[in-house]
Amino acid sequence: MPRRAYRTAPNSRHSSSRICWERRWCRPTTGPEPRPTSPCQHDGQSIGTAQTAARGHVMRLTRYFLPVLKENPAEAQIVSHRYMLRAGMIKQQAAGIYSWLPLGFRVLRRIEEIVHQEQMRAGHIPILMPTIQPADLWQESGRYNAYGPEMLRIRDRHDRDMLFGPTNEEMITDIFRAHVESYKSLPMTLYHIQWKFRDEVRPRFGVMRGREFLMKDGYNFDVDKEAALHAYNRHMVSYLRTYERMGLTAIPMRADSGPIGGDDTHEFLVLASTGESEVFFDSAVTELKLGNRAVDYDNREEVAAVCREFTTLYARTDETHDAALFDAIPEARRKVARGIEVGQIFYFGTKYSDPMGAVVVNEKGERVPVHMGSHGIGVSRLLGAIIEASHDDKGIIWPEGVTPFPVGIVNLKQGDSAADAACEGLYAALAEQGLEALYDDREERAGAKFATMDLIGLPWRITVGPRGLEKGVVELTSRRTGESEEMSPAAAVDRVARVYRAHA
RNA sequence: CGGGGCGUAGCGCAGUCUGGUAGCGCGACGGUUUUGGGUACCGUAGGUCGCGAGUUCGAAUCCCGCCGCCCCGACCA
């Protein structure tokens, strides 16, 4: 597959004043082109969504594949798992292994896209390593025997030992040592978003703890510890921005190093009652926001200052909890809760570069092992975490940043020529704004359509019916607040477009 | 890996104890009706009862073996 320029960098043409809701399809993907019959037109000035509509690719529910369930599947215990099954986002194929159906796939791709954008904004370089790895590399690092039955070991037809990768430190180190010789090539951070496999004894909670999972993992290579710690800080800031764009408050917490080992590590936790970790924190930490502030990722002091801002207040998991420090927090701000881990960053120095011979020549002409760290974001797990953090008793409430469709159109009287025409008009007008709506054109009663929209959680709904059209109005409803407002179709389009401009 | 539970139609379940030609609700499909928060009625389709081997005239049901899935704990992104 030829390498195309990556088109979704934050400052590319896609970030013009118009919103290209389909730009998620515009980049090289990790698999086959999702829609090979309609090649992406979005690689330049021509924002393609309106053309998509003109080509007849209207997202009509009657032509889509959205197998929603009215009842809760028995196997799902937690709310995110239940809603992902009920909203037709995933289908379980084996314990901890899922197929991604269209709605779930769209969100997965959207989350992936945000991760890519923020990584590249920080200057990190995307690559793609394989899912299957030779065992040799792991024997070299000494982890082949150290890793337990969690690692899925495979033997190929030539009786060679292979494995389905649970992580990629060895492989990235191998790539690095093959091609990089000098400190002049540094700093360098390579990352990829790829499927991993860990043969958990007991997978559960749907995609929150599957065996197969999609993860972004990145690895920095630096000439000394100071430079590597800047890479660590840079990752922390990029992660803060990544999670905020997904509508999450993810708190960096000092953590144990765990099996990857190393000196410094923080986990990012999303607060949710179903979280696997107990967390202790100063409630003021949840008020911190990175927002849209400009951070120069090459400026060590500026990046470090942001990290200090976000890590000075007390916030720790039970592994590193210090009761004395915790008790020093004013009582009103002392919080104990549960959290879902959605990412982790490590600095581990020369742990892999030393045994595997990843060395560069420094300014003094000495051969020194590079200082490394690794940095992960649980991409598939994030869907579960976002739903845990954003739902009500009717269904999911997607944050605008990750929603599968920006807006839904509900036609209350299918077959009524005025209502049908108004819906088509709204769809086209939204497409003009780069917004791909989901149009519920089923022959269903209002209640059924509303219930489906509430379940799948699109943040905005435009309701069109003969009664309103007589007065020249449609209804715009916020999923989050439940508030509805009547306005002209043009005003509704304008309002929704303005909301999404902030998330472009 | 210890402990517990469950596999019967797409989903949720009854039937198993006490063996006798497989049921209910939802969903799907076709109609009638209805139409601003899962409308009502009529009809239709859909199941090797997880798999294998036994006992029996006869097994979803009893016996043996296996597989899968879920929950609690330990473990983990």
C-alpha cells in the first residue's frame, strides 16, 4: 500500500473553518479502505460530505445496520457493556473478543483519530508494527520466560515460536537499533495504534477488559535522562489534551511501575463508580483544565510547568497512596473514589536499550544506550470508559468530540411529503456544513424513534413533524439536558454547526 | 487459578426435580389499526434443546465425558 501523506494533522487543510465529519476516513488506515467503492474525496479543498449526500449516500436508518436490543443481554453486568450491546455497537465472538459493528466502529475510529492528531501535534511519528511477533526478540530481552500465560504463544508451520504481541518494547527497540546511530537523530518518538492480545484469566466488562484490545503505544528514544524526562512530560500534556477532547476528565496519578518497570510512571484515571482502582485525590484536581491553551511541545520548561500544574495536587491510586499526605488535604477536598485506567506513561531508562544494544554515539563520540519510555492509551477501552462517565437510564450520552454522528434527524411522519422533504432538506443542509447526520426514516412511531435516539446517544436531535412544519419550525433537542427548543430548520442547522465548530 | 452459576428461536426466559412429539414475552416478517415518548389486534416464519457417548419402547429432562459463557475472589491496560 503506498504511503500517503497523513491528512489529519491539526494544522492541515482539514482544520479549516468547515468541519469535515468524514475526515476520519481520509487517512491511511490500519486495514483495508473501509469503503473501497467510494474513494475518499476529502484530501483537499473539496470537503466531501455534501458530495456524499449528492451521491445518494444518505445515512438512512432503513439502509444502515444498527441492530438495537430492547432488553439487556444477560451477560453484561456494567452499564457500558449493556449499552454497547443494546446500541448494536459490538458483538461478542469469544470471551473478551468482539466484533465492531458500524456504530461502534465509527466511535472507535473517531477516538483513534483524536489520538493520532494529538500525537502528531506533539511531534510523534506514526508507524505500524505487526500483531504477530517472533519469540526471538522476547528471548533477547529476557521477557519471553518472564511473561506468564497472559502471553498468547503461537507456533507456525516451521515450528518457530511466535506470539500475539501484548506490547511492543522489544520490537520498537529492534527497529531503532537497526537504523539509528547518532544523537543527531534524536529526540525521536515512534508510536502506533494496533491490536494487542493479553490472555486474561477472566475477561469481563465488555471492551473495558477484553483479551483483544486496540491500544496506542508510543516509545521515545533520547540521548540522556533529562531529554527522556522531557519526552515523558510531553506525553503527559498530549494525553491531557487527548482526553479533554473526548469529553473526559482523566486525572494523572502517580502509579506503581508494574511489570514494565522503571523509575517514573503516571496512570490516567477517569472517575467512575465501576472503576477497577480505588483512588485518593484532592477534589481541586478535577477543576484543572488544559483547554485550548497553546503549548510549545519543544519548550522543556513550558511543558514541565503544565505537568507541575496537573501533578502537584494529591492524586494517587491505592498502590502509591500515602495516608499522611492525604490527611494534609483540607477535609472538604479529600476524596476517595474509583477510577478506570485509560492510559499510562513510563520512563524506564535503558532497561531495553542496554540488553538489546540500542546505542547511539553522543556528542563526545561515546557509544551510549538510549534512554527510553513507553506511553499507552487504551483506545478500545476508552469507549467503555466514556460511556461509564456519560450516560443516563435511557442510554449513552456521547460527548460531541467522539459521537458516531453529530446529530440525528427524526421524521415523525414518514411518508408525509412535507415531513419527508423537510428531513431531506435538513440532511443536505447539515452535509453542507460538513456534518453527517443519521436520519431515522423508519416507519415507526415517535416513541420508538426517540427511544432509539436516546439509546445510541447522539448529542443532538432534530425532530420533524407535520404539526411543527405548519408553523415553520422543527425541534432541536439536547441529549444531555433533554431540553428542546423550536426553531426554523435553518436556525437548527446553524446552531448545530456552531456547536461542532468547537470540536473540529 | 480457587469458588459458584448458566447453556432451550435474534434477545430475555419457562419447561429439567417427577422422561411421553418444545412453550411464553420481546424482536423479525405480512396485514388491519394507530400516529408528537417503545399503540392495539390478526396472522407467518424461526429451535440438530451447547457437543459426544450411554440408559430407555421413548431423553431438553436421567447417567458419564467434553466444550463454551457468566459471576465472586486472586490478577491485569
